[in-house]
Amino acid sequence: MDKWNEDRTQDMEYIASYCGFAPAEDPQYALLVFFDEPDDDTNGGYNGGNAVAGPYFAKMMEEILPYLGVEAQYNEEEYANLDTVAPTVTGLTLEEAYAKLEEAGLTYSVIGDESDSSITVTAQVPEAGGAVPKDGQVVLYTNGYDEASTYVTVPSFLGYDVTNASYLASINGLQISVSGSSSSTATVTAQSVAEGEQVQQGTVITLTFVDNANAETGATAGG
């Protein structure tokens, strides 16, 4: 419902809210997050609770539950999709970099001169220590490439499920890291890099997924 403004005219304001519980299989804790008059410029002007408050719910639960003694539990599919950390390969030869990445279970691609395995890696994306999706890819840069041609435009992932978000990232030369719900019905409510930004190929975009089936959301009014 709507929230009256101070003059009680028809120019309404809204409260965006998101309420959820955890753990999903044995609910013990509930959390309500709400925003009073969220900014119309965020999330493409969409002020639904899942888009505005949902990402904060996911982040808060991620930090609160371990403190309360509720440990993260993963099924086989979720465990297989956990992120890994990009090792340091900048400064190594291509041959050394290939071996190190394969040992970490990561694939790679090369932008620049790869005619000799003794060529030195001058840069990498993601950078050392950055998150890489399980079975993800590290892009290796060497001399002899046109830097301008390595940048891509970040699309909007909002509203996509994980399958379609992965496909969208792939065709744009990007990778995704999943945060929040791992449910097949969950959709993206926030992304770490804004739509329209220019980033290098191979950049990992963190997407926050929220499963609306296990939460109450809305742009509601205060009485």
C-alpha cells in the first residue's frame, strides 16, 4: 500500500520491504528489512522489496547466521559451485601460469602474444586473490594486444535466474559469482558492477540472488 506524504496529497511515497527466514529447511530466525522512501534512481526505477531490500537481507543473513552458530550447509551442486581464489600468475611465463592454474582447477585464455610458452604474463583478470567461480577462467594478458579491444560493457542481470545469468555473462565475455540463494527459482536482485560500466574481459560480476518463494516482499506503505 501507499505511504501518504506530509501534505497527504496523491504524490505517494513507498516503503520497500523484504522478510525472510533461515535455515530454509528448519526455520529458526526471521529478518525484516525495509527502506523508507527508496531512491527512484536505483534498480532502474524499480522499487520492489526484492530488488531494494532483498540484497541487504541476503548479506545480513550471511554475516549473522555464523555468529548464531548456524553453519552454511551445501548440497553437492552448491559445493561444486563455490568460488575459488585466483592464484598469482602475473610475472610468470605462460608455461608456469598454465601449470599453476590447472593445479587450482581453473581454465585460462590468453590475450596477446602466446606464440611461445616462455612469454611472460603481464596482467591477469581476475587479479591475484580475486574470486573465481568454480571451474572458472583466468584471462592472461601478455604483450602485443590492443587494450581498448579487451573491454566489454556490463549488461543488466536483474531478474535473471542463474542459468540465464550465466549465459548472459558468457556471451559478453564475463563471469559471475553467485551470492545469496542458490535455489533454481531465485533471481538476481543486485549486481556488483553497474549496467553500462566498461570492464576487462574475464571480469567476475557478483550477483545477489533472492528466492521470492521463501520470502515476503513488496513496496508497501506505512500507515
